[in-house]
Amino acid sequence: MIPTPYAVSIRRFLALLSFPETITMILLIAAFAVSASLSPYFLDIRYLLDSTSLYMEVGLMALAMTLVIISGNIDLSIASNLALTAVICAKLYSSLGVPMAVALILAPVIGSALGLANGLVVTMLRLPSLAVTLGTLALYRGLAQVLVGDHSIGHFPDWFTGIDYRYLGPMPMPLLIFLGAAVLFALLLHKTVFGRCVFAVGTNELAAKFSGIRTGRVKLAIFTLSGAMAGCGAMMMLSRLSVARYDLALGDELAVITTVVLGGTDIFGGRGTILGTALALLLLDIIRRGMGVANVSAEDQLAVTGALLVAAVLLARLSAGIGRRVSLISHR
Amino acid sequence: MDIAPPRISTQTGEISPPMIAAQAVRKLFSGITVLENIDLEVRAGEVHTLMGENGAGKSTLMKILGGVLQPDAGRLLLSGREIVLTSPLAALRHGIALIHQEPLSFPDLSVAENIFIGWGTPRATLGQIDWNTMRRRCRELLESLGVRLDPRAKMRGLSIADQQMVELAAALSHSAKVLLMDEPTAALTPREVQRLFTIVRRLRDGGAAIVFISHRLGEVFEISDRITVLRDGQCIGTRTVGETSPEEIIRMMVGRPLSALYEKSQTAPCEPMLQVSGLSRRGRFTDIGFEVRAGEIVGIAGLVGAGRTDVARAIFGITPPDAGSVKIAGKTVRIRSPHDAVRLGIAYVPEDRQQHGLLLPMSVAANTAMASLPRISRFGWLSRARQTHLANNWKDRLAIRLRDVSQPARELSGGNQQKVVLGKWLETDPRVLILDEPTRGIDVGAKAEVHGLMAKLAEQGKSLLMISSDLPEILAMSDRILVMREGRITGQFARGQATQENIMTAATGQIGHESSGRSSIGVGIARQLMRFREIGIALFVVLSFAACAICQPRFLSGENLRSILLYIPLIVIVAMGEMMVIISRNIDLSVGSILGLAAIVVGNRFIAHPDMNIATAAIIAAGVGAALGLVNGVLIALLDVPAIIATLGTLTAYRGLIFIFSGGRQVDNNDLPTSLMRLSETSPLKIPWIILIAAAIAIATTLWLRYSRTGREIFAIGSNPNAASVRGIPVRRVLLLIFTVTGMLSGIAGLLFASRFGYVNPVSTGSQMELVVISAVVIGGTNIFGGSGSVLGVVLGCLLLGLVNVALPMLGVSAFWQLALYGLAILLAAIVDTLIQNRAGGGQELSA
């Protein structure tokens, strides 16, 4: 290849494309453009900010799920974890008279315990995380169902509910919480020893172990963190909806995994960024809002979300293929 | 040395061309010449052994002869005619069979199937598999080898020796005239070795050409007619066994001038830093004891399989020993993980640097810092700057040739990669450094640098334990040399005492009296557990039924029984498909949505055309289901999307489509024709059609899985996907078919759902069905890891779950426990399946 300036910039562009986050960014801009053309609301920043609140629980769980998938595992039980934690805390408050503030603090703890259970089965019994979390997906939601049947628990204190109506300036609280968590997770994943260990385990668990990394502990921590986020999400959802039911976040594990994969995290592990996950969350939110504004029903949106997950994986493959070809060209 | 007296062999076929020959064969791996101008001739009716040190090229030559690798130059001749072998399958068609050391088999399939599957199972008149003929032929083949094995026994439960016999029988089933056996006696007991030799002699006398690779001089002289020695990729010479001696063979194996390239290392050893005593691990090594002093380099010589790496891994904590003690600097320590070892100042440079020593996609800098993360961080905060500084430091000190420390490790050459691994460990400032084949696959220049480094480290007072198959290297670098053979230390030499010959002599030699053969553990347990499972479930079903009947007399009412009996068939139908998917090592989460979508489509059609007949409805339902399943199949089998992701996506996408097609409204009783309803009421046989249909499908599935080629291939794919594709099984096509069929079955179930319940609701129809079905399948004995399962078990599982569904409220237990129970069922099944796999000799150990 003759190194003309033209050729060089083409190569640079292709190299940039080999980053999945770039593709996410491009999709994000495209989705924004389409949605804006469908409805003028989209250009209203207030509207955009408000609409994020519906999705922030998924966002929180997606942050932790990013780490889980990077480490080469998967956690299908997070949404069920959320439901069970919410139900337990609601019950503690309504039936056992535990002060809501205490329940609020307990939620991440309970979620962590449920996540830790996953981690223990995976590390001690050496079972694949897929099988284990498929089981706990059913078990946790089932337990939620046992605890609360098909009733709802409501009547939470005023200070607790309506988190999506509280603002700090123009930013709704859920968005702020998510952004704060995203920053923390980004630092954790990309700047700490622990984050490095997560990448190592997902890249080559044996080599990581042979280098003295405690892979078992890393995995335990990841699953516990995932559970903790589910617990936080539980409280957020409870505050937003003011009811606790067994079917909270039903099916949200799909949205979470879609977010993570769409954000460029490799489903096979070893690669991913928090930035990508955040961008993907925004992308999914815009797609949903866009569909809503275009009068696409909630159910149709479901179809699109499902298709999106598959499309995300295929896209990832595509960008990996581009990446490989780019490196072949540049390292002749 | 005690060896058998030389045999006088009768040569056959002196005039006709050799059975198989290699001419001027050359092979390179990444620029390094592994085989140079090899000429080899093996005659019919001869046992010809290849001998040589590790890395001499024997295995490579064997793989070329067997079609696994292709030569870069030269040609292969079969009975004088030139042939080109593009794959092991092609070689097999020419009658050349490669017998592996660790047999490539399907653990969940029977002996008979392992011999025939993929290649040509005996068929009967209608094209179905003829089990009787298969078993008979299997017995014949095994008898011709003089082996008695039950054709129905599962491979998993067999010892390695028996598995080898099966592989031999498989080779014979192709009328193989050339048998290539790579270290066949490595894992055998003395008695099994003799059995193998009797068979080999019989085959030889029948005109076969047999090529062995073996290290055991005693055995080689006992069984071979001729020996060819390779050294450094070149053919040194061929000798007739009767005209040579073990000493001459050894001399041919090692005879080379020692080059002055290696550094001499100083010896001023002081206190012992590493002391090992009585170290044993069942099946790997016994009673290993030695010490390494500070400033000393101890070399461990031996041939592949001697157990040296196992000892190193035991010391480093990767696989802790069963017995024995390790002392560091005089203190006894318990090392249970590499983390413990690193803390104690032990470092391990592994044999396989690419898979175990490096994280190839990560940067050189990250790799260099991998064992010293606390050192480049403060309070957990990683400092990239420090990491780069560290990496550059080692880059300079070790003269690592690279562009930038931030480039991925996989871009470096072998020698430089090894230096990165060394840098990683040196950064931890270890007291004891274990190096496993440190200069394998490295060019001469880098080798010298590594040796210089090792000498310097010893000078600094570190203790080095070096495992090496490179005799000149061991002789030049070690202060003391240990030799291992078959898990024991068979020689100790001080510097100056050792020669290539006496090391090699200690490394080869006759088999000891102790059996080193790895026998299978807990053969019976696995089989018993599996049989117990089906009986156990059946028992449980009966007991639950009885319990319910006792507690609630109403349970036995016709109404109630009807209600149970009509729900279960639906689950059974879908479960048949899911079972096949899980057997093939995949999963399908979308079955519930497919069921619902098919039901809605049919329901809508009934609304539009009220007089549509049932048959048409059935075709539509099946067709819709098949199409949806085909989408899954394309994603998973053709586009390589992991099954969990693909079906998670389609689960949701299809559920969304249900809403779109239904317009949000439910399909009601009056929308559906009475003819449909009658399916769940009765039939000429007094049993509702639904049950008959489910039974028919179950029976059809049983027959298909048992008697069709594709059905058996599903088990093979699930049992060992790699072996399946090597055998020529069309894996992608089979998977495509399975997912399509599962979709079709779910579609049919959708139609029957409408019949049974009288409505189709876009939200609830089929929702969560996947969990019920998966639970039923795994409870029913289908291994969640794939490879085995039975229709009977799955039906029992469905019965059990259906019963539990109805029984719970009867017994006063909240019906809400259902979901939790499904979850528990899946977890328990997974745990049990893991235990079974671990028990029946398929242990989850780290692969060597």
C-alpha cells in the first residue's frame, strides 16, 4: 500500500472502526438523528434527561454485568435478584416494621449475598456460570413469588418514593446515581489492580492463575458486585414505582446483557469498557424513546430489543473481523 | 541393564516396495526446520520404531504419515505409489490409521459406537442403524485383537488401555494396513503392555506395517524389527534389532559435539533453599526428594511423560501433591495455590509459554507486571507509568526486541516472549526459580542470552530448578542433574560425572514393577448413578402421587387427573426438542415464545377462516415453529453466535412479535373451532388426542435418536465436539436441523395449547415455558453438559414436574413455589452432573 495521506487516513479510520465503541457511537448518533426527525421532543434536553429515569436500574446492573462478561462469565439471575431483594426489603418494612432507611441500606447487602451465592457455587463446585445463574434466575424469582404471591406491597414513606422526581439542577437523581456509579466502575475496571485481574481472568484464566492471581476470589467478588448492583437497582425501582411485586424487572436480564454486548464488550470475555456500556445504554434509551414517540407499542419494542441483542453480537464479530484485517495490513 | 535378548526376525516382502515410505520430507514450523530431508521406509509385516530425544521430530513425522500435518517438501509413498494426505480421514481411506496416546473418543457413547460412528455404522433395510450387526462386528474386531469388551460399555468407564484397544479396533474396521502408534505404552501397566504387544505381533504377522514411537528401550528391543533414530530433525540411521544394541541406539540418539555456546555457571552453593522430600501424587510421581541450594542450578532430565512438569506444578501449588513435604529456606510450607508459592518467593516459568505463561492479547507491559501488581499500585490504584517503567526496565536488561512495551505480547517472537515471561518472574525477585523447558522453540542467539541470564541469577544467590529435554543444555548449565523416569528419580549426577549417554540411559530403560498405568476411578459409580436416576424419578413420581392421593381424596377425581394428564403432554412435546438441543451441548431459551407465536398465528387464522380444518392448522403451526427455529439454527450453527445469547434474543424478539401479531388482544374460546377443542377431550381410543400425539412424538423421537445416523451424531457432537468434526460428522448441519425441529415441536405444542386451554393470550401463553421444559429435561437425566440423555427420563421428568405443579396446592403448599423449584431442579441437576463427570475418570484437572 502506497502511503499517501489519503491511504493513511483510510487506514486510521478503519483502525478506529476496529474499536466496537466507535460503532456504538456511530449508531448512537444515527439513532439520535432518526429520532429527532421523528419528533421535535427529542431536541428538548429536559425531555431527554427525564426519560432516562426509566432505564437507570438496567444501567446499574449493566455496569456490574460488564465486569462479569469481561471475566468470561455471565449472570442471568440479576433481574430475579433485584426482584427478590426488593420484595424482601418491602416485606421487612411493611410486615416487620423495619425502618425504611435500614431497609434501604440492607438492600445492597441482601443483593450481594444472593450474588455471592452464585459466586460460591461457580468457584467451589466449578460449575459453569451459565447453568448456575439459569437456576438462580428461576430460584430467586420463585422465592420472590413465594414471599409475596401476586400481591403488591406499597405505601412506602414519602421521602423514599419518587426518586425520579428529584433533581439536582436539571439532572434527575437516578441519572446522577448512575453516572456516579459509572465513574466508580470505570475507575475500578480500568484503573485498579482488581480491574486488571478481571481482564486477566477473562483473557486466559489459567495463565492468570499461574501468575499468582487469585482467580477464585476475583470471580467471587464479581458475582457479589453484580448482586450488590441488583440490590441498588431494587431500591431505585422501588422508589420509582412505589410497589414491590414479584415480577419487578421481569425479563430485564435481556436488556442488561444487550446493553453490555452492544457497548462492545466481547461475549467471550477479555475485552470491554464502561464507556461502551454507558454509550449503549444511552443508545438503547434513545431507540426506546424513539420508538415510543413514533407510536411503536411497548410490545413491539420488545421485539426490537430481542433482535438488537443478536444484532449486537453479529456487529461485534464484524468489528473484530475489521480489526483483524487492519492489523494484517499495518503489520506487513 | 536388563533387556530382552535380541530377536531374530523374519523379514517378509524384501522384493516388493515398502508398505509406506517417506522421501526427502521436510517440515518447518514458523521458520524453524523441524524435519530435514527425512527418508523412512516401513515394510509390510514389520514393527518399526522411531526413537530420539524430545524434539527430535518423531511426533511430527508420525503426524505427517498420518495425514494430520502436510510436509513442506518431499513426498509420501504407499506401496510405491505417491499419495497426498490432506487429512486424517484421507489417510484412513488409504488404510493408514493413527492411534493417539490419549484416545480421541466419545466418552458418553458405547464402545461399538465409538468404533463406527461418523465413519460408517452398519445399516439395515430401511436405512436405520443395525445395532445387532454393529455389536457383532464390534465383538469380532475386538476378538481379532484378543480383547474382551462389552460393546455396550460406555467409553467413559474404560481404562486408557481399553480405550486404546477400541481405537485399534476402529482402525482395523477400516482394514488399516499401516498403524501408527505414538507412545502407546505410556499409560499402560506391564500386563497391558504385554497384551498390546501380543496384538501387535499378531497384526504384524498378518502383514500390517506398524510404526511405533517409544522411549522405553527395553520394550523397543522386545517388540521391534527395526529402529530408526532421529536427532535434531534428521534421520541418523536405521538398524535391524538383531544387529544392534541399546548402547549404540543411545549413542545415535545423543551423539553430537557439545558446542561451546553455553555459559559455564559458577558453583558456590550455600544453604539449601528448596528442599523436597517424599513428594508423591497418585498416578504421576512417587517419592520425589531433592534439594536446591542458593546459587545452584539443578537440572531435571527425562523424557516426555516422566513426570517432571507434574513435580514442578506440585511445588508451585498448581496441583498440590498427595503426600510429601516442601521446605523453603529451611521452613516447612504448605503451598496450595500459585498465589501461596509466589508469596514464598517461588517462580514458575511454564513449559507452554503461550497458553500458560502469557496473556497474549494483553500488552507486553501488562504481562511483565502480571505477577507484581501490588508493586505497581498504591492502595489498589494501578499506575500505568510505573508499569511502563517496569516493562522498559526489563526490556533493557533482558534485551527484548520489540517496538513498544504497549504492543500485544502475541506479536513478539518466541524468544522475546520467553524473555517477557522471565521478566515477569524476575520482577518478583524470587528465591527459587523453576524453569520448565526455558529455551524450547527459541533461536540460538536468544538461547545463549537466556543461559547467560540463568548463570547470572545463580551467581546472585538464587536457586534454579531447570527442567529440560535439551541434553547439552542440561550438561552445560547444571551443577547437579536429576533424571526422572515414570514418576521416579532414577539418576543423580554431579557436574562432571554426567554424560549424555548415562543421562539417557537413566531416562529410558525397562518398565519398573510398579504400575504407572492410570486406571479409571469409580467406573461403577457413574453407571449406577445414572440408572438410579431414572428409577429414582419413577419412584418419586409414584410416591408423590400416593402422597397426594392420601392427603387429598379429591386428588383422584377424574377432573383432577384429567387436568394433570392434559398439561403434561404439552411439556413433553417441547421437551423432546429441548432434550436434543441440550444433548448437543447447546440450549434453547426461546421455545416458550415460539409456542406462543405459533399459537397466535394459528389463532388469528382461525378468526379469519373459521372453517379451516385441523390438519391445515397443524401444518401452519409446525411451519411457523420450524421457521422460527431455523432462525435460531442459522444464528447458532452458521453465524457462531453462542446459543445462550441467540436464544435469549429470539426469546424476546418472538415475544414482541406475538404482540404485534395479536394486536394485543387474546384469542378466545369462541374464536376457536370445536374440532380443535375436541383434541383434548377424547378420541376413538377413549384417550384424548393430545396424549396420543405426545406419545407418538415421544416414540418417534426415541426411534430417531436410536436408529438414525443423525440421531446418534447428536450424541457424538455433545460428547466431544472436536472429535465429531474430525470424524467428518457435519456438525453445523446437524445443529441447524435440531433447532429447526425444536421450533417445529414448539409450534405443534402451541396449537395443542390452544386446544387444551381454549384461549391464546399474548402475554402468558408459553411464557416461562422454557424454564419448566429445561428443568424437566435435566431432572430427567439429560446431562446438562451434553452427550447423554434418554426420552424415558425426560418423560418421567415431565411427569414429575407436572405432578408437582398440581400437587403443591393440594398439599397446602403455595403454588408459587413452582418457579423456585424449577430453579432448584436446574441447580441440583448441574451439581449432580458435575459430580458424575468428575467421578467417572473425566476429571476436571488442569490439562497438562
